[in-house]
Amino acid sequence: MTPTFKIKITGIVQGVGFRPHVYRCARSFGIKGYVFNNDEGVIVHAQSEHETIVKKFIQTITDKSPALSKIDSVSFEKIDAKKYSDFSIISSEGSGQRGHVIPPDAFVCDECCEELFDPNNRRYLYPFINCMHCGPRYTIVKDIPYDRPNTTMHEFQMCHECQSEYENPLDRRFHAQPIACPSCGPELTIYDRDFENITTDYPVLKMVELLKEGNILAVKGVGGYHLMVDPYNTDALRKLRERKKRDEKPFCLLFESVEKCESFCELTDFERALLNSPERPIVLVPKLDSDDLSELVAPNNTNYGVMLAYTPLHYLILKNNFSCLVCTSANVTDRPIIYEDDLETLLQVADYAVTHNRKIHTFTDDSIVRLVKAWDKNEYQTIRRSRGYVPKRLVCSNNNIELLSVGAELKSTVCMVKNGSIMLSQYIGDLKNLETYNSFKEVIQHIKKLYKFEPKLVACDLHPDFISANYARELDIPLIEVQHHHAHMCACMLENNIDQNTNVIGIIFDGMGYGTDGKIWGGEFLLGNYKEFTRAAHFDYFPLPGGDASRKKINIVAFACLLKAYGNIDEVMKNWKTSLTEEEMVLYQKMIDTNINSPLTSSVGRIFDVVSAIIGLCRFSSYEGQAAIILEQAMKSSHCDLNESYPYLISFQNDQYLISLNETYLSILNDANIGLSPEIISWRFHNTIVKIINDVCILIRERKGANSVVLSGGCFQNKFLLESTIQVLNKNGFKVYFQRDYPANDGCISLGQAAHVLYSK
Ligand code: ZN
Ligand code: ZN
Ligand code: FE
């Protein structure tokens, strides 16, 4: 009998050209047999006279796997089989469980790009060119299995030529579900503000012309609409900021290539690689001093968010026309990205809408990442996880749990646990908007349908009023409530494969989360594991007069902290130069004293706001995190020096360390009043926070023995804070973990909730 092997490959191996890849390899090695997809992955029966050839064949399949695939495991065994005469691809078998292997959306590949600009190619200048290695995936799937009739491409009847490419195992477009060409596929349409169709023979030229004239274009992309504008045109940018009601939040820039990008930003090799990675995220990078773009692209910011073209249309617009373009998500303030062809809403902001007839079934925003230095190495951090990364998943050993976790509220995501895999959804947004809440429910429905998912358990935040938590509470399945900062800690532990028996110190610094004592936590040192925790230390509480509104009115929070530090209002008035009037201060003092709408918090996010407002760098925050970003960027140094810090007090009561910053604030105000630059004050303040972290961790280690530290919470998106904390703790013998693939902000909460449930046994 001829030796035959059955090979099983699992992971993202379907819908990515894996079978044709195996087919080609088999042919080149002279192997006989067949390949097919089933519920578990790709199965190969490989027959050869020589075992060594089969081994080489397996090596080649895995080493040279298709760009979009991600192999989780490869196993093989010897089986008995009849003699095969050739190698073939046979149709899929199974019940349709294979849905969990839908690949993410992918950037247009090099080969397609070449064809796009080849006048002899039948897809020359065709904005919807794609192949097995590229194009939309997750955003066009409506149901499983991932086949053309179950995508939004089902509306397009393939032409004869496309059909023959689709059916030819040796063609790059074999089973490429979104396959299309100018004679059978989607096309662009342009509308003006009167909803008149002004499409021309070559719409891309018209788009270029409109952009050059200073118009704002809403352009349909992969996961939703973008707003595009010429970044040299200050008037157009001002118009965009006014219509979008977006004062200062930076806009992203789109480039054709890394080389073009380098005329405007300073890039390291690592950042070049991030930009070029298949996910094509937005990368936050330092601006060059000498760039000539309009200041309104990213006002008061030392960074640009930049990304490389990822759709054929991006290349068509940019090529030889623009060095770069502003390309920002089209959404009404605080609402999710617009992905339906809602011309009325789009044209409130844009002058023209460029749409097409390939429907987007699920939205995805552009993802955001950045470089961080840790342990003297280049690492990265994910700030928003969406297009390109979703629906990639983590594997877990627990096969029995079917769980939905619904995350937090401000940076909402949901998470599914099923069949031993953990899948975090795309970034959804702030659920306090009805539209976002509707999207949240749509995402859950979509995941349920796509993965035949019926959760048996649901996990949510402890917060009594979180919209996501109340959604979960109304479901008729067993509910598990997870404390917000514990979820942060579990998310970081999961990503770093920390085992169930390790006790860690979880340093969780963020904006706000509901604490077990009913107060707003956010400056926490937790001690524990996936299952349980104690609060080992925290920043001392301070009041937030005005409650939720204080997220923007940070001047008022600064007043509250100075009042606490001085102990009397006259001293505050005498020493602090601020835009608040004396009457206002008296009013806020009353609110605090009588405890009217002045909840207590330990939030480090707010503490950064306070310092920014005390020294007058930022008194009103127009977008989340703005004051902290301005404060961080005020400091030119990236080198941490613990000797250059402000005084603070750590006391011990009720089995907890309590950190008081009263002295810190007074010293900061004093420095500001003697004219010390914000650069130095900010640097000293950052050093102070790192020093506090170090002191507290050492105290906890001495008492409790824990030596592993996990970092999470939005404040660790502060590069200086993250890098310096890792460096200092590392030097003192701690094992430090942070989040790379999942965001440190509330985007990770649903993941952490899932981790808590999974590993609480
Ligand atoms: Zn391609
Ligand atoms: Zn065609
Ligand atoms: Fe949080």
C-alpha cells in the first residue's frame, strides 16, 4: 500500500486561498490525494512513495501559507487509503460550524495593485479589484458558510470571465468570494448636496477635481464612510471641523506609501512595518518639525495619525494627485461610523458623497496602534481594535463555556466565548448614544447568527446604570457581574497567558469604573487573580462637582482638588490664576460641602486633567483624554528621573495603602506661580506618578509577596507613563505585563469579563 497521510490544519485557513495553496504545493511535490474544508479546518490526504517528501510538503504548506491565513495547529497521522491517480480539491463537508474561521478584511495586495495600473489588464483602474489574498471579508459576510451567496456580493451575477477565474484552482481568484470586474461588479456613484447624481465616465477624476477645489468628500470604503479633504486647504479643514463639531481632535492622514509619509513624519523601521502590516492600521507617529500641511489637521498635537492606502480606490485617488489626504471616519459626533448609504446624514457634513453598490453588512472603523519601547525593545500598543484585526480570536482550553460579555459603556466592545475560542468584537463606541446602542445590539445579533452562537451565560459590568449591563440584566440567562478594574486586570492577564494560580498586582489607571464601595474608582492597585481580588492600594478620593459633566469641565475638578489640598477657599483664590470666577468657586464649594452631584473618585485619568488645568495648559477638554495628551506632549523629555519628582503621601489604613496628592498639587501650583515651564512641571509630575507606582508595588510585595505586575486602563496609553513604569519596575525585579493586541482602555473590558468567567473555576 502507498503511504498516505491525513493532515489537519486549523486556524484562519478557510476563505483565504488555503486549498489552492495546498493544491499547488501537492502538484510541485508530485503528491497525490485531495484537500477539503470541514468544520475543524483544512484536511489533506497526501500520498507519496516517500515519507520524507510528505514531510517536506507539510513544511512547505505551513512555511509558505497564504498571507491572510493564520495557522493555529498542524497535525498528521498515517492512514490506509486506496491509490490516488492525481491531486484534487473536493467540496466542503460539514454542518456549517466552520463559520468561526471568517478572515478579517484585507488591504489590496501587490498583485492586484499592479493589475490596477496595467492598461492591458481587464481590471485596469477598476476600484473593486480583489483576489483570494485581498479585499473585504468580515464586513460583507451575512451568514455562514463564507460563500458568495452569503455575502453582500450575491447581488452581482459573475460574468463569464470572472466565473472561470473563480472556478480555476490555479487562478489567484479561485473562490475569491468578492471577485468582480468592470463588466459585472460594483460601481461608484457621486451625489451632490441636492442628492443629484453627478457621476461621470471616470468618477475618480471627478473626485480628484472636487478635492482639489476644496470640497469635503464622503467616500464609502470597506467598513464605512470616510470624510476626505485636501490637508493643505485650511478653509476646507475649517469647514470640516465646524460641520463635524470637532474642534481639535486630530484627523488621520492617508498616504500611498511609506516613502511619501516620511516627508511629514519621523518613522522608525518598526513603525514602517506597522504601517505596512496587512491590517493597515492608523499608526500614531511624531510629526516632522518642518511640515507644510495645514495646522488644522492635528492642532496642538506633536503626532500625526497616519495610515497607508488599503483599498484600490485609495490608490486611484492618491496616485500622482495628492501627497496625502485627510481621511477620517464619517460619523456624527460620538456616534458610530456611518456605513449605510444614508446620503442625508453624510451630506450634512460632506459636500459630495461617493458611494457604491457593494453593501457593507457590518461596520468596522480604522484600527489605531502605536510604537512603545519596553525592555529596550520595540513593542506596540493597540488603541482601537477594529478593521483588519476583527474577527481574529484567542484560543482557550475551556471548550464547554458559551458566554457573551458586554463590556463597559464609553468604548464599548462585546466578546464571544465558544468552542474554545475567544473573539472580541470591533470597537463599537459610546453607548450613551441611541445609534451606538443600536449598533451594539446589531453586532451581538450578527455574531450570534454568524457563529450559530446561543450564549448560556452573560457577563457585564458591576455598574448599576451602564447601558450594556442593563442590556445583559434583561437577558434571561445566568448573569455574572464583574468589577470594572478587575476586568481590566483579567484582560491583560489573558493576553499575556498568565496562569490561574498566579497572584498579580494589577495597576489599573483609567477614567472611571464603578467600585465595590459604590464610588468611582480609577487609580487602583488590585491584588489577586482571574477569580478574585482585593484592593491593595488606591489614590485618595476627591469630589467631581457636576458629576459626569466634569469630564469636560476639568477646571472645576482642579478647583476641587486645590480646595482639598489647601483646606480653605481663600488660599485657592489667592494662589490660583484661573478662568473660574470667585462666585463660581463659592458655588462649587457649596456643592462639594453639601454633597450635591459631587461623586467621589480615585481616577488617575481625572488627576492628569487636574494637573493640566492647575497649570493652565488645558482648562476644558474637547475630546476624551485631551488634557492628558497635552500634558504629556508638553514634556519634551522621554527620560524618567525619579529624583525629579514632587512630594506625596502614602499612608496605611484599613489594610490598604492610600495615596494622597495634596502636597503634589501645592508644589505644582507653586512651580507654576514662580514661572517654571509646563515642560518641566509636566515631566516632574509624570516622574511622580511613576515613583508612586514603584513605591506602592514594593510595599505590596513586602507585605503580600506578589511579584508580577499587570498594567491596564486608558492612562497607560500615555507613552511616557507606560514605558517608564515598565522600565522602573523591571529594574526593581518585578515581572511586568502590558497589553499589545487588545486596547488598555475600556475596549478590553468585555475580554476581561470573559477571562474572569473562563478562569474562575
Ligand atoms: Zn489581491
Ligand atoms: Zn466580471
Ligand atoms: Fe476603564
